[in-house]
Amino acid sequence: MPVYQRKDTESKRFFYKFQIDKVTYKKNVPTARTRRQAEEAERKARDDVHEGRYATQRPTLFSAFVKDSYQPWAEAHNKRHKLDATAAKLFIQHSGDLMLSQISQYTFERFKLLLLRTQTNRNRTYNPTTVNLYLHRIARMLSLAVEWGFLSKTPVGNLEMAPVLLSKPRFLQKAEQAALLESLAREPSFMLAICRAALLTGFRLIELINLRRQDVNPSLGLIFVRDPKWRNDPRKFEGNPLSRDASELFSALISEGSIDRVFQYQGKPLTRDMVMKGFRSAADRAGLPDLTFHKLRHTFGTRLGEQNFNQKQIARLMGHASTRYTDQYVHSSDLGLRAAVEAVAAESRALSTQIVPEKEVVKAANVA
């Protein structure tokens, strides 16, 4: 069908797409309010192609497209627009500031391989999962460039992702948690407070940083997320219950603060960089160099699983849209696995004591 609307978005915008002499012409029709108007625009475009008047895509630098077109759109529609800016910066750094029409499948493959060998600020190579995330973000930018008429077709075909090796799920064992908390006590006081809050609530770092006083009600034992990742997160509307320890922690934080933010330092709101710097220092000191702040959320989910709460309860407390996301956060601890096999062994032992050996049966029969 030459005129259509995309079904995977809420947009009502019309598009046309047709092929002449093996050349595909595709463009959105932002002024069309009805299918008939879009079909008229499509017929006019066909006439323009035949008469040589069809306006081809204007040459645009990738950096200019990101700055002038994509980034303003992302800031309004995408909460992770800062990640997009980082992906675009790395893409330009490794591939050069190319014209949109110069970007090809080879450009993507080269970018992927170069990034996998690049050293980060912590003198480590990029994780393949992170590389794949950046590839997806760049591919999304180019798909929108096609929709908005900057490109005739996307250069990304069957993009092969960087191979990701399966690794053991990372969360804090109880001894590691004790070592980390002890190490955090040597950092500025906000570090121990925000990490304890993460372990007690399972909130993400950005959710804790954005907390306001009115989002926490220790007397009622409730805490609300201000700007969740999932817009229908029930934690935003219904709140999550606070444990006694969490209520005491937040009561102290609210009473000591001088600004509206729950977590602050010297009268100023915390930033992500401030927390990450202190966390890395404390984790390295505790002998946990591979630990990230987000693994505190994994630890919260795992602790709930160890207490045998069902997946729906855990998903609700963590603000997941589906229990399939919860599966990524609930891990089996070594102690939990050992307890499981010991439980099986105990049951087997109890059953075996009820079995009378065959020799004893024969002996009893002879006596009788």
C-alpha cells in the first residue's frame, strides 16, 4: 500500500512509499490530515519523479542532524536522551562527522569493532552490552532520519550485535554487603544514606536523587517515585510501603535537610557523578571492584526472592511492567541453593528411615 500510517506508534502521521525504476521513494506527509490528502501528495510525488522535479534528500551532516533535529525531539520524548548524546559523540569520534548519506553498514561494523577495543575513563574496555546499546541508539536516530525525510532508506540492515558472554549474576552476598556498608561509612555521610536507601527500597539511583520531601511519608510508611522509568509505575501513584528501618532512615534525612531534596550535600542536591565517584571508591576499598550502584537494586530483588515472595509481589515493589523483567533481578544465592539441596536431602532422609531393610523383614518372619 503506497499510503500508510505506522502501527507501532501513537502518531497519526501519514507516509507514502513507492518504487520507480528500482528506486524507492519514501516520505512522511505532516500536512495530511486524511488518507485522501496523503494519497494526493503521493500522486504529486510520482508526477514530480517522472518530470524530474522530485526533491531529493538534502545533504546533512550526522552531527547537524543530531543537534538540530534529533536531540530536541529526544529531550521531549525520550527520558534517556543523555544516553543518545553519548552514543552520537562516540559515533562521531570513531567514524568521523559523516554526511547521513555516507553512513553505511560498514560504518556500523567498524564503529562496533573500534568501540570494543576502546579504553573507558576507568581504563577498561567497553562492555559488549554497552556497545550494543549504543548501536541501537544510533540505528534509531537513522530510522527517524528516514521518517523525517533526511534519508531515502536506513543504512542499517541486518546489524550483527557484539557477542555477549553469559556471566554469573552480580548481587551482594551478605558478607559483601556488610563490607560495603563498612567502607561507605568512610565516605561523606550521604553515601551511606543513599546506598542504605537503595538496599531497603530497590529504587534506582536517579529515582533516589530526584526524591523530594513530599514523596516520603514516614508516619504512614509510604514512599513514592517522582519520575519512574515506566510511566504507569504503580509506585508513582500508590506508593511503596517502607520498612521500619527505612522509615527511620528517611525521617532522619528529612529532619536534617535544608532544601526540598531528600538526598543532599552541604545544602545542594546530589548529582549522579557525585554518587558514582563515592561508590566506586567505597567498592574498591571493600574489595568489590566489579560492583555498580545498580547492583544494589539486584540485591533488593534477590533478598525478596530469598524470602519466597512471589514474582508479582516482587514486580510490584520494584515497579516492573511485567514479571519477565523481574526475572533479571531475582537471582539464586549460594546460601539459598545450599539450603535448597539440604531441604531435599532432609526429606529424603526422613523417607529412608521409614523403609525396613529386606533382611530385617526376613529375620522378623523367622522369629514369628
